[in-house]
Amino acid sequence: MHAFILELLLLISFYASAAYDIVQGPFKLDANDSVYIKKEDDANYPLAFYFETNGNSIKVESYDVDGSETHVETVFLQK
């Protein structure tokens, strides 16, 4: 029983840390496609825009910041 609880806590912490990297989104485009903005480890380009389709993520664009803390205030998407 203790092993089950430990595994459950590890699983929850893994998902919580993975979700922390996503800054905005995911925004659903249709049944299988979505987009999101994610933090990256690159100090020069700390934000990236991703397109996800059928479980596969593709980096579309990286964004640089000029020495300030990374943040996204607003996201606009148009079909």
C-alpha cells in the first residue's frame, strides 16, 4: 500500500512539473490540433510557440526577450 501511494505522489509531481513549463494554452484549434506557448531552457530564446497534432508537438517559433523576465500578457489567435 505504501508503494502505491509513493508511486501516485511521484506521478502527480511529474505532471505538475511538466505543466509548469506551459506559459499559455493549450488552445484547441479543432478535435486533434492545439497550440501553446512554453518556457524553454535557452537563455536567449526562453519562449517558444508549439503546434500539437495527434500527440506530436512541433516548435513553430522561438521568441527572445531583451534582458527582462519572460511573461506573456495576451494571446490572440485568428482562424
